[in-house]
Amino acid sequence: MKTAALALVFGSLVGCTGLIDGGGSGGGTPEERVARDKWISKALPQISPNCGACHNGAQPGIDFLAGDSDMGIRDTLIAFDPGVVNFDAPQASRLLTKGPHNGPGFTTEQASAVLEWLNAEKDALPDPGDEGPILVTAQFAPQYCSGGDPGSATCPINTVDLTPVGVAGGKITFVAQALSSGLYLNNLAVEGATEGIYIEHPLFTSYLADGRAVVDTIDRYYAVKMNLMANIKEPLQGGTAAFVGFGAGAGDKLEIRFKAIKIFQVEGMGSGSGSGSGEVGGCKVLASFKANAGTQLTNSCGGCHAGAANPNAKSAMNIDGANSADDAVAQLACNQVRTRINFQNTDLSGFYVAPNPGDPTNHPFKFNGNQANFNAFKAAVDPWVQAEKTAP
């Protein structure tokens, strides 16, 4: 599997990963020897000082740099679950795209050095041969929404049949809209058929009309695991996603690749999903939500997303009690809204993209076209969003 690496322009990227000692020579294929050398000479010098203190095993659950030797640490990093490296799309590896947190950031030069190692590891992988099925959909051209309600003639719902990749009757559905920056999907959901469905780590790739391929550079679904019983339909990580750089015009196509896809797994139990982007769990900074976001969301979004006026909107995001003084009630609303935060690029969070008058999304409320009013809403809510992003 010798796929050429896709180009990626790095800004200031934050990394968090390993260390490594020795083990640079030895056997293996020429490609494996090159990968080992680049791990020690290129990646390790960047990863160790930036990420080792937190991820070397001292903190359970994020110990993807644990190991007794340089190569042992590399092996832990590569095998860590949820995945930190992605050899299908090295530049989308969470090692590079984590975003600001408690650790320092990679410079452009450091990120490029780590990417050089990741690409070498990808080149060292054996050809798939008969190792198993390739869990990737055929490329497909989405239909775009230009106005109206989802499911209408002007706003079609796209259905991706997952039968060819192993789950008869399984599907992913979504509404697609063009953005100035790329492609916006809403009503994004996974549905099982008579045998249910289990998926891990779906990765979206855009194939542009000019032949270029653009992978989801933040690999937002890297930690997703959904295990749905028969005929259950659930949103994929909040049901909205803005893909920067994706094509959204004639001749542009999409593809979805999975780490795993099969029928419902009884041993997994439950009919729901364990989906996430590595930023899973409920609201972490409730005090900031109550102080900064709750009233703003209620005043601007509550007409549809709270109460009984618009069941469809409420099913997409329920903010009942967002401005409640009762912490338990406000927590439920905060949990809902938090699932719409894009932790890699908060400006692309669903509750910012959908109502922004400057983005051509088909959302019924756009602040009456007043950009200044939207900007004021965003400025008021954003302190909570940033607090959630940096919360431990």
C-alpha cells in the first residue's frame, strides 16, 4: 500500500506523544528500517520534550507514550486505542491535530518532522493482499441543499448504503451544504437495519473534481465507536460537521473509510453510541456555561431548540433549561450543546456555523441577516466554549 502522502500546510499544531531510545538498526524491510530511523532521528526529538511529561504513563488513559525503550514507546503509540496515529491519512493523525490543551505546541518544523516519520511508517506497511476486506465506501457525489426543509426537493437527504462494506441495510444519512470554506453536513446519522450496526473511526475524504484528495485534516471521528441495535438511528457525534477544504460542487465526491464495521455486537451491549472526538463526556465548566452561554442560547435558539414549538429542532439539540438556576437542569442542556463544539477549530462548531449569516447554511434562524448580532452572540458564548476546550 504505497499511497502518496497528501500535502498539508501546517499552522501551529499541538502534539502530544512519545519518546524513544535505541533500536534504530536491525532487520526488516528497507522501508521498515527507514521508518525506524525517522522515528529516532525525526519524530522522537520533537515528541519527547513536548509530550513525554504527561503521556509517558504517569496519567492513566492518556499513556500512549508508555514503554521501557524507544521502540517500545513507538509500539505503544502506534497501538494506542483510541488511535493517536492514522496511517490511512498521516496528516490527520491526532498526534498532529489535537489542538491546544495542557501541552506545548509543535512548531511548523516540528510537525513536519513528525509527519515525515508517519509517512515512512505508512510506506513500511505491507500491501493489504488477502488480509481482509477494505472497509471503505465507493466514492459518491452528494446532492446539495439549496433551501427548504430536509427531505424536500430542494434539500435532499443523502443516503450512503453500507451494505457493500459489510452491513446489509446499514446506512449513513446527511444533508450537505456548500460553505465558502468547504462542506457542511447536518442531520448526519448512522442507522442499523435488521441486524443493527457497529462502527469504529469513520474517516471522510473529499475527492475534488480536479483529481486531488482532501482528508478530514482533524480526523474528528477518530475515537468514535457506535454500537446500534436493529433499526436504531443515532446522530454521528452531534450530527453536524464542517469540513474545511472539502469540495462542494459539481464533480466533487466523498468517500468514508472505517476502522471497523459489522453488525451489532452483543458483547458491546447498549443500543446507543460511544461516539466522540477524543473530547468525550459531559459539560466540564458548568459555571462558565451558566454565566456566558445559557441565556444567550435560550434567547437566540430557544424558540426552536427548547419547548414544544419545533420537535425536529429540539431532537437535534435540546436546550431546555439552558438558563436554569438549577445546576442539574442546566447541566443537561450544557451536555447537549457541548456535543456540537468542534474542539480542533471552535469557529466551526455547529451552533456557530448553522446560524451565521455569513455562511450559506440552510438554517431557519440566521439572526435576521444581521452579522453584528451574530458576532455579539458568538463573543458572549465563546468564553464558555474556550473553557470547555482547555478544561482537563
